[in-house]
Amino acid sequence: MKFKKLIEDSAERKNSNIILALDLPFHEPAKRQELMAQASRIVDKVGKHVCAVKINHHLTLPLGVFDGVQELIRCVHEEELPVIMDCKVNDVGATNRVIAQYYYSAGFDALIANPFVGWDEGLQPVFELASALGKGVILLVFMSHKGAHEGYGQTVYDAETGEKTVQYKVFAKKALEWKADGAVVGAKWLDKIQETRCILKENVPIYSPGIGAQGGNAADAVKAGAHYLIVGREIIQSTDPSITAKKLSAISRAPHKKQEK
């Protein structure tokens, strides 16, 4: 099953468009088992209220891709949830392909890539591999941190047409052209979400991180056009992660329930 359909089905089944970001804080290397146990407990608590889990270097570095992380992926899959690797692939094509091969081999269903590297001898090998394996590729369009505008918001000059535009709109168009499975736009940049949605329409879903801790509001992001909300600290640091995830799930599904009526 292609990733886009995989996560759509999961969202319907779980009645949630929330993606849990398992970005746990630093643990001393000697406490790897404690870190693994904490990650597993969180997945167990909120698994029924989210549609996917995102893992990044917070876990792959201390636990190892083919050691603890692969075991964690199995646990997440047992909850019938897809797993996304937030590796922000951004190297030359041959290296990108190897990176993708390892993550897909470990069990990840999709990965996040940075379009700054381009298509030819850049991300083309990743997309080709993903297509062959039935995996997903999600592109960064505008990140969630304060300094994102320095790169993603810079003005781009097209030497062929003479036109000027902003970088994130170029990336949104690439997500459409390359048939990406998703586009990442930070939740607090509501105008960027709206502009990206105008370009992508219903062809490529928008994934919005930065809810809560980075200033993003779940309801506002959904109204602006975000399809999936990536939430980490807002859930992980909550006194009751399950209740928080459930509340956010209701917000994330509101537009879909209106459509059903």
C-alpha cells in the first residue's frame, strides 16, 4: 500500500489526524534502556489517539536504527500506525539513496527530505526507491522554527523567466511536480500554510509541526489548511498524554467531520 493511502486509512481508523513526534529529551548513553522504555510507554498511552508516529535523531542516535529503534517501530506497527523518519535527507543522490535504503529497511514507512538539494543527482533516487518499495517521501516547504525565513523565506530569482518568488512557494511547486506524499509547513505560519494549500490543493497533504511549544495553535493550523498536525512536547510533557492527544485529535478531525455531514 502506498504511504499516502496508508496514513489516510490510519487517520480514518483512529479518528485522528495527529502525528506523535517522539522527540524525547537527552538521556545519558548509559540510560538507553530507560529512554526506550519511556518511548514505548508514550506510544502505548496515546496510540489509539494518533494516526502515525514520527521519529528523529532524538532516538536514532542513542538507540541505534537497527537496534532499539527497529524494535520501537515494531511496537508502533502493532498499534496499526505508520512510522515516519524525520531525517531531512539533504545530500548528493548516491548518499541520499543509501540513507533511504537503511531507513526503509529498518521498517520506516516514510521519510522527510529537504528539497534544497534539488532533483537531478539529489532527491530523484529517493523518490524512485520509495516508489519501488511502496514507501513515502515528505518534503520540507517551511520549517517551524523562528529562523526558517532565512532559508525557506528568501527571495528566489528565476534567470529564465525573470520572475521573483519566495523559496517556500518554489518548494511547494516541487512537492506537486515530484508527487511527494506530503509537504511540511510550520503550524504557526498560517499565511504560509494557506499559500501552500492554494498551490497543492488536495493533491499533496500539509503536515504541520510546532503545535504548542513553538507557538502553533492546532485549530488555527487546521483552519488554514493543514491536514496532519505533528505534535511532540505538547503531548509528551503533558500530565496526561492520552487526554491531551485525544483533545487534539478532535480538533484535527473537525473539518473532516463537517465534510461527512
